[in-house]
Amino acid sequence: MSNSVNISVETTCEKKIREIGYDGTELYQPAPTLSESLAKCAARIDFSKTSLDDLKKEEKTAAAAEEENKDGTQFQESLWPWDAVRNKLKDALTEICVLSDVISIAKDKRYLVLDPLLEEGDDTKPIVQVYSRKKAISQAAQVLLSGAERLRNAHSEQRSRNVSDFHIELLRLRQNWRLKKVSNAIIGDLSYRTAGSKFGMSGTFEVTKAEEASDDDSAISSTTSSSTATNNGMQMKASSALRVIVPAELQGVAYIKVITQKDQEDLCTAQVNLMGHGPNITAQVGVWQKTLEFAQNVLFCKELFAQLAREAIQLQAPIPHVVIGNQIRATLLPNIQLIISLCHSTTFDSNQPAPINDHDHVLEHSLHQLLREVHYKNSHHPFPHPASAPLGPSKKRMLAGPMAADRETLLDMTKTQTILEQIIAQAQHIFMRKRTQYVLDTLARDVKDPQIVSHWNAMNSPTMSCVKINIVTHGYDAIGRTSLVIHVKERSLKCICRDGRVMRLSYEPQELRDLILCQINSHQISCLVSLARCMAWTVLSNSNHLGIGKVEPLGNASSCLLASPNGDRMIAVQIRCDPQIDVKVYIARSPRQDFFPSPLVPEKLWENLGGNFKEVKFDKIEGKSFLNKMEFLMASLTSNTA
Amino acid sequence: MGVTVLQPYPMPENKSGAHIIDYLSKRLLSLGATHAGQFLVDCETFISSPQPHNGTPGRAVHVLHNSEYPASTFSIMDSGTGKQVSLVADSIFDLLMLKMTNTFTSKKQTKIESRGARFEYGDFVIKLGSVTMMEHFKGILIEIEYKSCMILAYCWEMIREMLQGFLNINVGKDFPSYFAPQTIMTPMGQQQMHAKHNDMYEPTDTVKQYLEQFTNYRKHVSMHGGLGGQQQQPVHMSPSPVMGAAGGLGMIRP
């Protein structure tokens, strides 16, 4: 048998203590009976919460009333706990009765009819919608129309005006030049700093609105222009073009003039142009673009001239360079000078007369290019750009380490030429080239017999040109031709002949002339040798340098000795190039005419030893050229008799 | 830049190095040579730090500078087997070696250099160098360069005559040991005698000759007990020329 265990279950809630006696006994409040608890719960029901309309109002009032009557209701609760419930139920019953009455009356359909609501309200809504939409759209249209009206007005205003708007002009200015807004003023920069220039002069200009009223605001300096610049912020209907103010030293027009002059050593006639300050603001040169371009050009020319002047003072030349004012004089060759001057005119005059000496545009352009090259080298470093080595050395220098370049090679890499040295070299070369051309052309004109043909290379460098000279006799081109190449450098010439001889000549023109004459000399003899072979004459001997006669400045005579095919005639030719080509021809006949047996030489056979040479009047012989005459001579002396 | 030959000068016992240099300079100047500056060739050796355990010596990297090529630094790496790899680099290579201290330690005691006067005599450049290692004088090394020629075989006789003329010593008829014919492996895998004296001369050849001579000086010192307590060098850098893998040369240990 399992004994059941009694389990007692108790509620946790203890009774409230009502009173504690003096002897310690506790009087508990009796637990609420079932009816009391029901009454409590019923009192909590709020019948007003069922109706939505009165909900809010009654909640508020009920809440207010509850606050006030909290004490009162608690008091009354003990007396009539069901009173409020009864009243509310009574009201509810009343309403239900009314509702049932109304429904029963409505069901009878004699005194009360229930009809559904008509749909007319829906018919009116679309129209209202249409009206409302129409109104809204018309309002929007109004806004748009007013905006369009404003734009049209502005556009028509702009078209009717001749003067363009400040802001459009500013936009165009900004597209071409660098502008920056500094506090209230607009500052621009026209220097070459971003292109690599390191020149000290600043090239900042100021942009302001041009005042239409006063044109001669010559006293406007940068401080007062800031006040006019404050107008920039305002939208002015009467807009005006903008004006640029360039610094005083950059105003006007400047250019570099390069002249090569001969034989004028007179220094006191050198024009000294003091670059003073002209009037503060010159008249605007056309539009602002031109002004800015001229100012930039002035800055460029100043930088170029400053660089050239600095180099002219630092370089050690055999004849020192002279820098006076805005002119630099350098000596190219004896008696020939190079004059570089900076011409800066602050008054712009379009009717300026052309300068008297015509300047060398090629050299001026070259100068500009050289300075641009310096700028470029300043800003562009040759590749590669290493992360761990210095930036700047050329590619050859970077490779010098791994290729084990020796000291001479490294030294050569460090040698650079300044701008002045380069332009002097170019000017010298131009001069040498002109001189060489002159010598060759005059020689070609004067010497008719062998023709001198010179071919100049189309491609050449600024410091070297090449010319190929062919000396041919007309009609005998196939017989022989003498050619030589001349390299024209800055102060010297180098001639390379066909046989490999290399001769270096100086800048004197006479040396080249002498050389060509000597070449003509040897050409004649060598062509004669070839011609004799064609004519079946035997060349007994020839020599380029005989060493006979008096001493000549141009070397000595060259000669040739020919024998006829059957040996009975001999021709001896001697050519000298004294100042001109001088040809002497002698002929001899083999059996002597004037042999008479003498006691010393009795036999007749000695007459075959060869006669005296008699001179031929060579200029009287028929023939167009030396070779032609020689051909005729040889032909006439060739006899058929064996 | 032409053919360069190094000639060690045999030191007589009772003369000092400075005296010999003085005597040779006087001879050169009276011959007509012109003094043209100073020269310096120095060599620093780096040994690979973690020494291998199986007894083979670690790799050595020799870094050399030659004042004749001031923009370059030469380096020759010697693996234990005797194969040499040479490199010509920019001067910045020295900084790179400084960063490699973890793998390569520099042995400061073995820093050796040849320094002296430089003479120019026509097409010849003659350098009289006194070799010093850590301020101790080791010997005299003559360097002669014939600038017009790039192949030793064409000008060896002339160089030999020049050397014998002003040095007054006997220079052997054979090519210097660096240029002696060597056996090399062709790409086909065959062994072939390669005559170095017919090759075009390069600046690395000068430097390699110097390294060979410096090694001799170091070995000479370590063989004779050394001066100033230098430690023995692990002689894995064999002065003899490059041998093929088939004919491997054993390590020369003093």
C-alpha cells in the first residue's frame, strides 16, 4: 500500500494587516469575498469606452473628474459598488430599446423608410478634381511663363547691346589664361612659370570692369582698382567689357633683334635704348587678348635678354662680349659682329617704320627656341624616373654607372653650352655657309672650262652643312670627274677628296678658292690621262707636283707626257694655277728634223732620239674646252704611217 | 679605355714601399710621363651571415670601386664552388649593400685598397699603387693601360716591353695568369679551351684582376701568419680561373 502524501497548497498573497494589538496580535484584513471581488471588477468596466465619438472627450473629463473625485468615489464605492454599473447598463438598455423601436418602425415602412444613399456625390468629384488640377497647372504655367519672360528679356537685351557682358568676357579670358580670385580682386598670371621658367619678374595682371564713363583713369593703381573690383559681385544690367591691367614694366611691345654686322667697330654709334617707364597705362591694344599676349611676349623677351646678358658677362671669350644697355655685341669672326638687342617700345604705334637693318629672323627664332628648350628641360626630367635615385640626369648619365663609363666620357657629359654660345655658333655657321656659297658661285661663274657643280644637302644641322662638288668637263663626263665633299662647320671647313685625303681649312675664303683651283688642276691632268687612253696614246708619265719654275703660292705645276700610238709624236702638257689656270702644251716629233751628223755623233740613227719640244699656241687651237682641244691635237698628230 | 694589365712588383727586402714608389715615379717622370692625379681601387668583402653547417664556406660578395670609373661600383660574387658572377652597377649599389646586413656581414678587417699616383705617357696610363690592408702595407701593384687597343693578344708584346723598360724587372713571355687559356663549358656541354687574351677587354676584367691580386695578398698574409692579428680568411675565392663543373677544383686551404 502506498501511503499518499499530503500536499498543501497555499497562496502566496498574505492578508493585509489592519491593526496590530498592544500585545502583538495582528489583525488581518479579511480577504474579499467573491461578491466583493466581483463588484470591484465590475466597477472597473468603463462603459464610455464603447462609443468612439465621446471617447476622447469623456476620457479627458473622466480623467479630470477622476482626479478630483478620487477620494469621493472611493468613499462611495463601499456604499454602492453597483451603482455606476447599474446606471451604465440602464443607459445601454435605453439605447438598445430605441434602436429596436427604430428598426421595427423602419420595417413597417409606413412612417420611416430606409433608403440607400445616392451616388451623386461621386459625380461631382471628377469635376472638382479637374478644376483643382486646372488651377494647379495654371499656377505652374504662371511660374514658368514668368521665368521665360525674364530670360527672353535678358536675351533680347543682350542682342540689342553692342557691348558684351562682363561675365562672358571673363569666361573667355578664363579659357585662355590662368585666373585666380584673391579676396575681392581677380589676379591672373601670364608668366612662363608653369612651363619651366625660373625668371624672377612676376607676370601678374589684374582683371577689372572697364568704366564706361571715364576713359583716362590713368591714376588707377592696384589698390584703387580693388574698389572697382567690388562691383564684380553685383549683377549689373548695364554691363561693360573687362579691362586688364598689366604691370608697368610689361606694357608695350618688345622684340629681340639680331643683326650680323661687318666692319663696324665704332662703339660710340651704338644706340642705347634706356628702358624707362613710359606712361602708366597705354591705350588698350585692341582687345584684352592682344594686350596680354604682348605683355607675355615682353616678359619672354626680357627673360631671354637677361639670360643672354648674364652669360655674356660670365663667359670668357677670346674677344670679350660687350653688353651696353639693351645691346649685346659678340664677335663671330674677325670684323664680323653679332648684335642682339632688346627693342621695347611702350607707345604702341601701328605706323612704326620698318627697322633700317633687316634683322635675321632665323636667329631670332632660334633664340626663342633655345630659351623654350631651357624651360622644357627645367620641367621635364628624362625617363626613367627612379624612386631611389636623383631625378634630373640624362639617360646617358643614368647608364654611365652600369656601363662603367670612364672619366673622359663623364667629363664630356658635363659640358653644356649656354644659349649665347649656341647662338654664336649658329651665327658663325650661317656666315661660313654664306661665304662658302659665295666662293663656290663666283668660281663656277669665272671658271668655264671644267664646270663646277655644287650640290648642297637639303638636311643640315644648325651648326653644320655639307656640300658635294663635282668638277666635270662638258662632253667628257664619262672620261672623268673629280668630286669632293666639304663639311661647313662653325669656324672651319673640312674637305674630303675622293682619294681619301682630308684637309681642314680655316674661315678665310681664299683657302677654299685655292683648294678648288688645285682640284681643277689635277682634274684636267687626270682627265687628259683617261682621254689619252681612249685615243690610244701612251701616257709616258704624269705628275701632280713638278717642282719646277719659280715658287708659287698655290703649289706647283702638274704635268703629263704623252706619246702617239706609233711613237713619232710626243705631247707635253703643263698646267699651273698661278692666279688663273695656265696651260702650256709642247709637242715634239721623233725623227729630228734638225739632225746633222757631227764628228761627235756621226750615225744617222741618232735622229730618232727625239726632237726639241716646241710650244703650241694653245688658245688658237679649235676646241671648246681644254680636253676638246687636246683631243683635236692628239687626233691631228696621230698619223697612219707606221 | 683599353687593355689593362696588373703587374705586382717584387719587393726587395731592405727597401720600404715609399722608397720604391719614389724610385719608380722618378724613372717614369724622366722617361717623359706626366703626373695626372691620383687613383684608388678598393675592395670590401661581405660574407653571407648564416654560415652553412656542412663545412662549405658561405658565399662572399666583393664590392670594388675604381676611381677610373667613378660612376660605377663593381661587385663579384663568389659562391663556394669557385664560380664568380660579376656585376657593374651605379654607385647607389653601396647603399643597397648597407641594407643587406642581415644576410651579409662585412668583414672590416679585410678591406684592402691600392692607392697611388697616376701617370700618362702617350697612349699609356701607368699607375703605381701601394696596396694596404687596414693601414698595413702589403706590396706594390703596377697597373698599365694601353688606351688604343682592346684585345690583349695584339698589344701584349708592347706592354711587356714597356713594363720591362721602366720597371727593370723580368716580365714573363706568357700572358698574365688572368688571361691564360681556360677550360670552359660550352653551351653544348663540351669542354673547350677558351683563350681570354683574344676577347674584347672590358672594365670588369680590370676589376677582376685586382680582386685576384688582392686575394693573393690576403692569402700571402694569412700563409705567413699575418701582421696585426688578422683572422684567417675562408679561402673559397680561388684565384685560379673559372673551371667547369666537371673539373671542380678543391678548396685551397692554407
